[in-house]
Amino acid sequence: MTDKIKNLPISDVFAKVNFKMPETTYTKSEVDGLIAAALAEAKAIDEASMKQHNRDATVISMILGFSVLAFFVDGLLRLLGVVPPFMGIDIDILDKITQRVEGDILQNLSNIKNVIKQ
């Protein structure tokens, strides 16, 4: 079996291939310089993209913060009765508090009058 392998014909294609060195080759220091330049460019791109992300995130946060603050103030003003009810849902507590306080104060005043008269 080994005789058959030894006698296999070799292709003429490999004999005709002429391997030439490229005209431009790089030294180790040039390759290191190219790698350093690529890293610097990648860092610059990363910094620019982070700047843009931070700016976009700031704008989105400002919009969300303003919206939440506006809804809070709207709810607070509706709670205090400054703004009319929305869709018939009345959450005004100011009138209820004043009625309760007035009732309690009037009752306490009448109790004090009765105590003083005695």
C-alpha cells in the first residue's frame, strides 16, 4: 500500500505556482503603529458616541421629568379644587376639610359657651 502512495502522480500545477513576496511589507514597528492608530480612532468614535448618548439621555430625562412634574401639579391643583374635575371625577378635599373643621370648631365653641354659662 505504501508503494502505491509513493507512486502517486504529483500535479504540475504546484510546480508552476510562483510565490512572490508582496512589494510592500510592514515591519513590526509599522504594524504596532497601525494598531495604535486604529485603537485611537476606536476610542475617539467611542467618546463621540458616548457624548451623543449622554445628550440624548439628558433630553429624554428632561422631557420625562417635566411631564411627571406637570401631572403632579395638575393632580395637586385638582385636589385643592383650583382646577375643575376631569370627566366628572371630583377629588376635591378642600371643601370637605373646611366643612369638617367648621363643624368641629362650631361644636367646640358651643361647648365652651355652655361651660362658661355654668
